[in-house]
Amino acid sequence: MSIVSLVSGGLDSTLMAKLADEEGVRQFPLFVDYGQRSRYLELQACTRAMSHLSLAEPSVAGLGGYGELIRSGLTDSSLHVSEDAFTPGRNMLFLLTAAAYAYQVEADGISIGLLHEDTSLFPDQTAKFLSDAESIIRTCMGRDIKVLAPLSVFHKVEVVELARQKGIRDTYSCHVGNLEPCGECIACNEFKFEGDHDGRG
């Protein structure tokens, strides 16, 4: 099996790529620059993480215009990074871009690092969304491309522990995009119950 792995340089997507590698799945790592505030440090961490895993350097989808048009706390520093975090269509943009890339490289599926539905904050983080997206992609591409969310059985505490066991390090998880984690964004808040967090997973 071969997949396009949506990787961001964060803990979740890096663990996802690691698990797929252990399963012997051929991967095409893909980083989406949608104009997010943290894109530079995310891409640095993503490139580093793929190198640590001996995977290919991530391909980059340069879609920065999306973030210029669709303003949210993740794309516009004048908005609150947490209260205004919902970025309409972001995950669909990820999946559609990954599916088009999968079509080009003849991959069987795409993989996104969403966690257990209990942790969902937005409508595009649910099992229904993933199922609907797979159906839309089938219609768009004219063939089946599986939409996988292998971490959807886990909560964050389990992801953090499994990542420790797998030796994953030097990831980047902050939506503000500074070297020091902001402590306010959704990504930082996910770690508050996990002990010290240095912004690098």
C-alpha cells in the first residue's frame, strides 16, 4: 500500500508517519503551506522529522493565498490564535490537495493526523467529515482514494506517550510560529495536561 501522508512537523503527524513506516507502507510526505503563521518553523520541523525517520523530504503545496483570503487566528496575527482558530475548509483543503497528489503519484490513500472524535473542536475533525470527504474525493478523482486517520483511536495523552516510546523528538506544535510556545493556542493547550512542553513536541 502507498499513501500521501499529510505532515506538519507536529507530534501527531510525525507519529502517524512513524507508525505507517513501521507497517511498511510506502509514503509520500506532503506539507501544506496554507498561509499559516507557523509555516516556517513547521516546515523546518517537518523536514527534520522526515529525515529522522529516513523518509523522503516532504513535498510542499504552496497555497499561501488561502490564508490571505480566509482569515483566522491561525493565519492572521491580528486575530486571537485560540478564540478565532476555526479556519473554514482547512481540513478539506488538506484532503483534496493530498488526494490530487495521490492521484498523480498513484497512491492508494491519504492520511491525516486527526485524534479521537471526543477531542473534536470543529466540524471538520469528525468521522462523518472523513467519510463524506472520501466520497467527494471519489467523485472528484474518478477512483477510490482511501482517507485514513490512524490516530483517531487515540487521545492526546496516549499520543504523547506512544511518541515517547517511539523516540520521536524535535517536533513543533504552536500555531503562533515563534520559537517559544505561546501557551495559548489550541496546539499548546493540548499539552498542558502532559507536563512540560517546549513547543517542539
